[in-house]
Amino acid sequence: MSKRLQVLMETQEYASFQKLAKDAGLSLGEWTREALRSFASQISPKRPEKKLKDLRKFAKYHYPIGEIDQVLSEIEKGRFG
């Protein structure tokens, strides 16, 4: 079942979006749906398998660990030789 979404905007902004949609060869409705999907995928929480994959990837690196004063001291030593 489809749902309708109404979004109010200024005329100039509407015209700008309409031109972008036309340039992309899309209707304004389809262009808007694609824009919303793209935005949602950027802010949506990652799926558990993606999080695990990222954790395994970063676990291969050796990051400084320990008390904060010691870590900051080691970072500064590394920075200045």
C-alpha cells in the first residue's frame, strides 16, 4: 500500500528541486524518494553484521591503550620524536 507525503516549501526551492529532478531524468516524486532513501541510509544504524565486520577490521590495528596521561604522553613522544 502506498502512502502520500506532503512537504511544503518555498517556490524557489521547489523550482530548484524540480530542475534537479529533470536533469536527472526523473519525476520530482521519484527524485524525492531517492533523496530520502539516500539520506536515510546515511543516518540509519548499521546492521549487526556490518558492525561486526567493522570491529574485526579495526581490531587488526594497534591503537594506544592505557591510562590517559600515559597515552597522551606516548602520542606526544611520537609526534615530536
